[in-house]
Amino acid sequence: MRFPLLLALAVLPAVSAQNVYVRVSPAVTTGIHGTNAFPTIQNALDHHPWPAPGGRVIIEIAPGVYHERLDITQNHPNITLLGMGRSPADVVITNSLNAKQAGGTFFTETVEVDGSGFEADNVTFENAAGDTGQAVAVVVRADRAVFKHCRFLGYQDTLFADYGRQYYVDSTIEGAVDFLFGDAAAVFDHDELRVTGPGALTAQSRTSPEQTTGYVILNSRVTSAIPAGKRQQIWLGRPWRPYSRVVFLHTWLPADVASEGWNNWRDPRNEKTSWYAEYAEIGPGARRADRASWSHRLTAAEAKAFEPRVFLAGSDDWDPVAEAARMP
């Protein structure tokens, strides 16, 4: 029995050695080449040492406010941004740019993630433009992306979850108008969706019924922080594209949710193609009898298809729950 134990201990250093750890801190003033310490996050992304095959680049970010725009490119897979503070509020990546200033919504993002296998833990992502039109905090066009204990702060179009399989757990996403939008297959698990103004939470953009994409809000809580005096109306979703798909499961809904729940974006044709569903929602906004007639009420068996280990499995049997559990 001693030999297998010794063998296991011998293997462990080789496994952990696959990862590369680098540090980011405003206190770093040295050059960027041949080092594992960087003054900015983008420096670390551009100049980090490369891990062994199968390893990750783990960027440990010291507490602070980082006024940066980040680009995690396709040729930089398996990047982890790890905030070293006590909470996500201690490490903030921020910029302030709206669509009018940038020349369009898709030029406003504070952070763009295109590299597969991206992970972030204990970090805040912010677009501080406020109520000035479209202003994206994060674009995610990456498969097998995981965000854990993160905050996403914005107003309109906060999070562009647009491509690949994505898992958001124990996180907060804040905004008002269409602040979750795009065409990813994304699960939001044990999250808070914090609404700061009237509008739709989601604007999912599936373009055909054959696509396996959609948004699932699971075991989460929608909270309303709409200022007094504004119209108190929240829609669970509206179809940015005709075959939009969104599902709410076991989620608490506030009284500010419109009784119909879902909005057809002023086009009755969308009622025939979009697919919106709920199961076991709770709270004062869970007015089942008043929901739009074209939305769906799931059975317990139907709801299982939208659990993260099923909905995000894909052909490689990816387990996002296990992946998130392995994160720091």
C-alpha cells in the first residue's frame, strides 16, 4: 500500500508545475520581459511565460482599481484572472465608454474574452458610463468560460455573453436595459441580477430553433434597485433575434417584474418563434397566472434539461460545476 502513495506524491509536483503563476500590482515598476510580475493586467496578458501543455496561466491581481481595457485573444487560452482581495470589490477593472463615444456598441467593452477556457474569480468588471446608452463591461466569445465570485457593473448592455458555453456562479450582474445579451449557451447559477432601471433583463439572440444556445437563470435572485419615481417595470426578457431562448428556474423575482413577464419587442411575430420558460420561480414577481400566453411553464422533467451539467455538456462532456469547484 505504500508504493501507490509514494507514486501519487511523485506525480503531484509535475501536475501543479503545468500552471504558470504571475502577479499584477501597481507597486511593480520593473521591466516586463523575463519576469513574473507586471504593473498592469494587459502587460501580464501580453508577456506572461507560457505553461506546459494542459496548464493554465493564473494571473494573481493585487487589490486596486485598474483603469484598463483588456483583450484576452484567441491565441491565449486557459487564462485565469484571480483577484487577491477579500471580495470582488477589492479588484476592479474599469473603463467608461458608451456607444456614441466609441462609434457603436461593440467598441465599448472594458474587457473582451476570446480565448477558450477563460476563468475569473473574485474580480469586478465595470463600464462606468452610466445611463448614457449602450456601454458593455464584458464581451465573452469563448467556449468553456467560468466566472466565479465576480461582479459585472453597467447600465445598458452590461454583459455581452455571445458565443460558446459559459458558466457564471455566485456572481452579481448589474444593469437596466438588456443587460444580459448575446447568443451564448450560458447558465447563471446562484447569482444576483441587480436591476437599477426599468427595462428587460435579457435580450438573448438565438437565430434558429436548431441552435443549442440560450440563457438559463438558475437558483438565483433578481433584485430591484430602481430609484424612486421611475417607472417600476422589469421584463424577464425580450427577443433581440427571433428565436431568443431564456429559462428561469428556482429563481426569486421582485414585485417590479411585469405581470406578463416577457416582452415581444413590439413585434407579435416574435411570439411564435422565441422560447421563454419558467419553473418553480418564487417571490412577489412570480405571478404565474398572468404570464404571457406565448411563454412556457416547464415540468420538473423538462427543467432538468437546463441544469448546467446537462445544458452546457456539449460533445466533450464539459462539467462546469466541477470546473468552478476547482477554482480558488
